[in-house]
Amino acid sequence: MTTIGTLIDKLSIINIKIFNLENKKRSTTASDKEISDATKATNILNSERSFIVDELDIAFNEIAEGKKQKLFG
């Protein structure tokens, strides 16, 4: 079972990666290929982020229903 803490860690890492990719896309020195590659990577990471957010929603809903959850490892 993945803990809430682990999910938040993963979400933080993905958000940092997306932030860095967005900076690369905005760079005035980035080539078209670099921008294209960064856009593709951002799309993949956004999908992963969406999945993790859904997992967090499920975990928090279970807590609200009174089910026990491990918050961290």
C-alpha cells in the first residue's frame, strides 16, 4: 500500500520536473526540438500527476470515512 506521504513526495518531484521543463520551453535559447521534447515530457508528467492526485483523493476520502491510513512509511 502506498502511503499518503509517499504520494505527496512523488507529487512534489513531478511538480519540480514540470517546473524545470516549463522553464526550458520558455528559454530564448531552446531549439525547436528541445521545446518539443520538453512538451512531450510535460504531457507525460501531467498524466502521472493526475493519477497521483486521484490516488490522494481516494486516500483522503477513506480517512474522512473513518478508515485507517498509513500517512508515511
